[in-house]
Amino acid sequence: MSKNNQNTGNPLSFIKEDAGHLLREGQFGAILAGAGEGKTSFLMHLALDNLLSGKNVLHICLGQPVKKVCLWYEEVLHRISDQYELNNTNVMWEMILPHRFIMTFNVEDFSVKRLEERLNDLTEQGVFFPQAVLLDGLPFNETVRESLSELKEMSRKHGFRVWFTVTTHREDKVEQPDDIPSPISYMSDLFDVIVQLKPVGREISVQLIKGQKADKVPPLILDPATQLIKNREQ
């Protein structure tokens, strides 16, 4: 998952280009899935991939305590270590901690203005300068576009990329010919990369439905038993 672990066959290589991650500064990515279908697990993979590459990650979680988010990281890292038979989990954990900062908000209290105030407190004191931001739990309703536009401007100002989780529902209709579900279809122009997790039989298929490499993605699945991403042939 990092430059020191290229032999692990990192399945997340599909979201990278030769020059780095597919998302650039000021760009948005979205992870779409139904409730309980792996959005947070996929987000953890993205976070760890960035962290183990030495990038600073700000993880924003709405409606969950910091302690629970920390446990997610530990659990996913240990599962990845078991999957790839790594013996340096403690070393990787020590690599991660200086590059990770977790913020939590109540859903009803979150706003881009409040986020920027807290972020300015960190940057002005030299405490933390995020390169990637993960936002888990933002409700994608009819009013969210304004907040996304404000956050887009903030991401450009501070020079970070943002990944979101987006909950889809079975009754959601596809409104655009590119098969982007309706919770995000009306604002898909704000997103540069969209990944959809979709149950197929007993597996959860990982599909890149918007992005520069959408036609070159290898067949990936999220294993429901372990909540880990892997190549289908593994």
C-alpha cells in the first residue's frame, strides 16, 4: 500500500496515475453504495493508502465519536496485514499517526463555515496541513449542492482533494445516461471520480463509473466477509 510495500499487489492501484493519485488538489471523489455495503471500509482503504504514502489525511466523520473512527483504522489495517501476510503492522501504525487527524461533528451541527474555522485553527498554528480530506456521513439532499460548492472553493484555497461517501437507495432512479444514481446525478459535475459499490450475488463489485481510467479498471470486489478490497482472481 506504500512505496515500501509494492509487493503486496495493492488493489487500489487503479485509482492512481503514474504521477500520483487520480484526484488532484481541489478535486472531488465520491464512493456510492447502499447502507451497510462497504462505503466506510472503502474510505478506510483510501485513507491508509494515502497515509502510508506519507500524505496528511483529515478524516471528518459526521455522527460518530473519534474513538470509533480510530478503531475502524486499526481493524482495517490489521485485516490488510493479515491478507498480505505483513509482519510490520506496528511500524505502519507509527507511520500513520503523525499524518492523520480526525474531526467529528454532529450531523445537524456541520457546516462548511464551521469546518473552515476548525481547519484554520489547525493550519494557523502549524498543527496540521491536510493533503487529502475524507468526509463520511454528509447527507446528500436537495440543499447539499451549495455546501459542496463552498467546500470545493475551500479545497482549492487550502490545496487538498476530498473524498465523500454517498448513500444510495434501491428506489433511486438513474437520471443520466452515464448511470450515476440520483442522489448525486444532479451534482455529478462537481465530482471528478465516482466509485460505486454494487452487490452482485454474494460479492460487492467495485465499479469506477466516472474518472479518467473508467474503461481500464481491473475487476475488483469488496469481500463482504472481511470488508477488504481485492482483485477478483485473488
